[in-house]
Amino acid sequence: MRTLAVLIFCLVAALPHGVRAAESYQVGFCTLGSWSADKNLRLDVNVWYPSVRPPRDLSYPPWEFSAARGGKAVEGRFPLLLLSHDTAGTRFSYHDTASWLASRGFVVAAPTHARDNLDHMEDLLTWSQLQTRAQELSGVIDLLLADPETASSVDADRIGVLGFGAGGAAALLLGGALPDCTAWNSYCGMAGRNDLYCNPWARTRMDKLCQSLPLTKSLADPRVRAVAAVAPGFGMLFSRAAFRWFYPPLLLVAAQNDQNNPPALHARHIYKNMEKKPRWLYLPGADAAAFAAGETVVGLVRSVEPYGVFVELAPNLAGLAEAAPGLDCGQLVSVYIKSIIPEKMKIKLVVLHAMRDETFAFPLEYRLHAGHIGRWIYSVPGAARVIETIFDG
């Protein structure tokens, strides 16, 4: 939560008039939806906001959180943050983040991206994945400003975007970035064949994506006044020229051990290509710490047992999900992180969706390149059991 606080207040510093940082609020919750026939755009949006009513436990299986559903809003206008989930996510994926932000004086609107979520991934690694996300986020602003219940709580001069993974890339588009494929041809040579973008299926999709680029008509939304991109994906599409017309203050967040979007090839690549340097938050050694209960992430089935399914979330990091029919070893799945118990070295998962045709392997990252390993401790500090291997007898 401390890292999240740094992230948010760095972002808020860029919004006009700041935020009422000293105040704390009850959290209200509502859902909105719309259908635009001319744009062929469906929006399902969760909204968290400061409320005068106390929260109660809400359940949207498998997600559970506390908020005052339909609770009366606190009088006044608050900054609006659009929260864009990563691939295989939903509007509930970062409910804990959204609730915390609402308690600190934000209205948070989180859509489910229609063709890039845990149930529908047909747009994965296509230009439509990014373009539609950006259009949906702009549509969310329209929706909240048109709805009489939410419009009275939103300060239209203080709107920001907080995007994760592919959501981070979409956030850059809303800020005026014009992606191109200048760096794509050399990307897989640096990343390796096990990279998310570089297996044969993914490369075919990326090659087709590049037929739609460079982007010449901006998707920028001038109502967006600040952007935060957390572990942004598609970094190879953002050259120096891509940021010629990028206008809002930007916060880039990178996790050292991010397996899907390695920071050297994505967040750091974006940072180097920006003439006007953004704020930068680097999370050294982040791997298991990058996961949190309540998130939806992608994993790899490693073992199917009568009592459950072991799913790898990152190299040497796996969790246990309840037994589910039809799963095979090596299968890519989206999972909900039910709980993380460090002292017992346990991660409890719920399998939400299985993907049949995709092949994937987490790239290995060697952290020690010299010297001798005489002892290796697997258990975390404070664990009830110490699990180790002693190589020197």
C-alpha cells in the first residue's frame, strides 16, 4: 500500500488543484452500462466514490469487497481516475486499489474491456486491442459525465488514467502517443523466443498489428490531464517519434521481475524515448510482491492433482487452485488470487478461464551470474518452516 500511495500522489500532483489528501471517506459503489450502436461499443463499468454511508460486504463471485452499494455520495466534486485492467482482467480486478482510492477522495471508474478480458481475448496482440481500449476509456468519461448520479461528483478538470499492462499502453494513446513499429523487427532478437510477444502465434499477430501502424490519427482525449502506466505492455511500439504530441504529465512504474513486460524492453524503453522525461517509479526485486490478493493474472498449469491444480504465476512461484475439470499441464489460464499467506508459503487461487490454443513459457531470469552457491533458502522470512538446499556438505 505504501508503493500505491507514492504512485497515486505522484499522479495527483500533476492534476490541477491537487486533492483533499488529509481527508478520509466511506466508500460507495455503483455500476453503469451503455451501448453505442454507431461505435459498436458496449461498456460495463464499476464506480467507486466517496460516500456518507458506511460500507457492507458485497459479493460478486469470486470477488468480495466492502462498499456502500448505491450509497449517497459526499457533496462536492472529486478527481476522476479511469482504471484500465491488464489482459485477462475485469472491472473487478483491482477492486482493492479502487476502494482505497475512493476512501482518499477519488471517483474511480473501472470498465471491463469488452474484447480483452478473462472471458474474451480475441483481440489479444492486435491493433484493435489497444485502439478499442482507448475508445472505451474515452467512452467511460462520456458515461460518467452524462449520468446525473455520477456527474455531480466528478471534477471534469481533474481526470487521470491509471493503466496496468495493456491498459498502460492504452493510457499512453489517450495522452496523444502515436505508436509505430520501428523497434518491432529487432524486439524478439533481444527478448528471446519465450517472450510473450515472440512465439510463432504471437509474432504472426504482431506482424499483422504493424500493418495498421504508424498511427497518424491521434486517439488523444484532451479531458485526460495525467497518466500513470504500470508495467506497460507493447513498449516496442513507442519510439521517440511516438511522443512528439504527447501532452499530459506521465508516471511510469516498472517491476524489476515483470515476466510479461520486462521493464528493460517496455517501461525503460518508453522512458528512454521520451524527450520530456516522466516521473519514474522502479520496484526493485518485485516478483511475488507484485501480486496481491484480489487480482486476476495469467498463469501456467504445472500439475493437476486430485486435490487441486498447481498454477505457475512466475518462475519458482506457484499457487494452488481447487480442482477444475478439463485442465491439462502446460495450459494457459487466467486465475483470481484469493489469498496470499507468506508465513505458510501458500497462494490460494481460483481458475476463471482456460485458453486452449495459446502456447507460452515464462522466460527464465538468472539473478546470480558469478560465484558459488553453497546454500539456497526457498522459504520466506518468518515462515513456519525453513525449506532449504545445502549444496556444500
